[in-house]
Amino acid sequence: MAEVFGYAQFRGSQEPVIEAVCAGRDVVAIMPTGAGKSLCYQIPALVRPGTALVISPLIALMEDQVRALRANGVAAASLNSQSTDTHETFDALAAGTLDLLYVAPERALSPGFRTLLGRSEIALIAIDEAHCVSQWGHDFRPEYRQLKALCDDLKGVPRIALTATADIETRADICAQLGIDPADMVVAGFDRPNIRYQVTAKTDAKAQLLAFVQSHAGQCGIIYAPTRAATEQVRDWLRAANINARAYHAGLEAEERRSAQAAFVRAEDMVMAATIAFGMGIDKPDVRFVVHLGLPKSIEAYYQETGRAGRDGDPAVAQLLWGAADVQRLRGFIDGGEGNAAHKAREEVRLQALLSFLETARCRRQPLLRYFGEPEPEPCGNCDNCLNPPLLDDMTEAARKFLSAVYRTGQRFGAQHVIDVLTGNGNERAERFGHDKLSVWGIGSGVDAGRWKDLARQLETMDALRRDPEHKGLLLGPAARAILKGEGQVALKQAAPKPLRASRGRASA
Ligand code: ADP
Ligand code: ZN
């Protein structure tokens, strides 16, 4: 390996994967971006006799790899819709002089190519971006579904499927669709120990954001905002505070986007306020923080987006600021989005997984890594919950009061009105609806309004409360029943309004 690739040693789970494939076994390798998946099939390609077939949907990536391999003296070629030297490649494959052949899936599936394969010696078949095989994945490609037939043509040839992003269902699908035993799955390397995860309730987004960025003065960071307009707003807030900031979203001219991106990569102290259009393919090692203003789409999206911080291995912070309205926004996307009921149910499960990550009082790394199928780590000492263990309040009684008040007021009002009723905050509106005559009027005056808000958010994340898509009033959700019947508990982190602080200090080792 050292001679051809110039690496002194294997990283993470490269070694077991490479050993398995060299020995002729099938593997599904789930490793994060940058973990070095390519080496997992490149080394076996050189070790095993014959040509390794690599199925990849990304032409640019294919070309890069072929160029790099050739530069290291490896006989590599590619076949895709832009290839010009197809005949030479076919001849080389037939003659057995190729070490690796990268092929676009539609090319690999063409009858002519499959006949040729039948007559060639194939070392292994690698399926890159294997999540494309699953319609539950975020990038389903129907032609991937036919790859199993191609693999089955090549009896006894080991198959290795590789991907960075796959939740549990997608993984099962990859195994099923490609005919690989789920026991042959290797999942590893998702932990990013230098990233400090922090999650905070949004109280005053602008003030919280400015305090955070100011505590990271002179560093580069990315702020993900939910809309194009919000990115520009954030940029203006930052500039007004004398912070070097730019905005980035898909609505900008291509030239403007290019220049913003280039400036960020070069910069030493720039904050990029961006939508999720920003980040893919940007290799900047010294991004010191990633802030989410609102919620990412899923835990996977969160992991990808926060993963852009601290690539150099030095301490970095992932700060997320969120409120109940952000949850509603995501639920709205799911409900209003395309797809059948089963699809929506799956999306809802994904949302729940994200919410439990946000609400957890335990080490953040535990649910995060569990989501990626890794064994749960010891408390990490480098997340908000480890550094400041939250104390819990039992709010079951209060939750019952809140849910009753939602019910008694007719499931038509927002959290603020329900809180007014509970706290007996006499106002014209409550009187107009006769809510000051209800049995729930004023029964919650012992809890302050801010705390009621926290509780309402918690109940929404637990799906004990939902918001009517039309009038936005709160409705009882499926989880409300158990709580009202005294079967479900509701605990809330004790309110300790802490200012957002910088990452300096402990993790500077
Ligand atoms: P992935 O496909 O998993 O995103 P790549 O295969 O593109 O990752 O590898 C990411 C980077 O890591 C590349 O620059 C590669 O050269 C480097 N790399 C891979 N394996 C090793 C290793 N064992 N030691 C050092 N660098 C490595
Ligand atoms: Zn932790």
C-alpha cells in the first residue's frame, strides 16, 4: 500500500473491509465522507487477479480517481456517457490488462457490456454510493435496482457496497437489493471527537447568534439558516456588528456564488450565512463552527452539515438553536410534501429521531452514533449535556394541565393563548371566548409563562401536541392520551438560562 498510495497505515475500518474483500467475501461498508472508502476497493483490486469493476454514478468523481490512479502507475479507465476511448477500454478489459474499470450504472447494464464481462476475469465488483439502490435513501436511482442481476451474472465475484449516508432502513435495503448478507456490514468511523455539540432553545435568535459569533471572533464558521431571506438577514446582522460575513443561497447568480465560496475557502475570519445549498464539495479544514438557526432536515443532514466543522481535527463547535416553530415547519414539509402515507410515516420517524437527539438530557454523542449503528460510546465530555448535565423537572402534572387546557379551549388556539388561560392572564380575548369561566382557568399560575412555552415545545416534540395545518391552533396528538391517563411521564430540563459560550477551554488539547 505504501508504494502505490503512499499511506503509512490504514485508517479506521479500512483494514477489516480490505481484508474481507481480498479474501473474496462480500461487504457493505458504511463509512462517513472522507473516511477513505476508495482504498477499500482499490487495494483488493490490485491484490486480486482480474479487473475490478467500480460502479459509480458521479462522472466527475470517476474521472478524478482514474487520473489519480494512473498517476500512481495503476491501470485504470472509465466508461460513462462522456467517454471517448470506449473501444480501447473494451479491448483492455477483454485482454485483462486493466486493474480497475469505473463504470456508470447505465453503461454497466448495457447488454453489450454484460456479454463482454462474461468473458473477462473480474476481481470484484464495487458499488459506490450504494444508498442510490434504495428508494428510502435521498438519492434513489432506478438503474441501481438492476445491479443485482449484474452481480449475479458474476458468480463468486465478491461485491462491496459503499456509502456514507444510510439510515437503518436504507442499509437493510442495500443488503436486500444487492444480495449481500446483513451480517457482512461494517459500520464505523462516524465519531468526530473534536466537534462539540451544543443545542439551545431559541429565545432571541439575533442576540444569541451575535453572542455566539462574537465569542468566536477571528474564526471561520458557517451559519445555516432556513430560507434565502434569512441568510441575508443574518449576514446583515453580522455586518452591523462588524463581522466579516457573506450570504450564500441557490438564488444568487452563479458568479456571485462562486466568488462567495472562493472567498470563504481563502478566508481566515469569515462567517458564511447560507442555506444548505452551501457546503457540498467545499474542502476547508479550518471551519471552527457550524450554527444551525432552525432545524436540519434529519439527523443525517445534521451530521453532514456539522461535519464541515473541524476537518483539521482541532476543536470546533456545532451549535443548534431551535424552537417549536421550527418543528412545525418540518412537520409542514412532511405533511404537505409528496409521497404516500408510508413515506410520510417514515419521514415522521426520522423527525422523531432528530427531536429525541435535540431533547436528550444525556450525552449527545450517544444518540448520534447509535443512529449510525455504532456502539454507544461512554459520555464524551465534549457536548453541552456532558459539560453541564441538565437537571430534570418532573412536569407530568403540568403537562396534563396544558393538554386539558388545549382540549377545553377547543383545540383551536396557539400556545400563547393556552398559556394565558392556564396562568389566568385576563385579557379581552380570553373573556370573549368565555375561557375565563373554564375549569382550567388559572390552574397553572404556579409555573411561569416561559416555562409553559418550554413544556409546550416538549409536548410537540413528543407528538402529544400537533399544530393544525390550517389555522395553526394546537391539537392533541397521539401521545397525549397516555399522559392524560397518567401513564406517560414528561420531564423537562431545568431552565437554566445560560449564555452561549465559546468552545475555548477544555477541548483545546
Ligand atoms: P471517501 O470516499 O470515504 O469520502 P476517499 O476515499 O475520497 O474518502 O478518501 C478521503 C481522503 O483520505 C483522500 O484524500 C485519501 O487520499 C485519504 N486517505 C484514504 N485512506 C488513507 C489512509 N489510510 N491514510 C491516509 N490518508 C488516507
Ligand atoms: Zn457528551
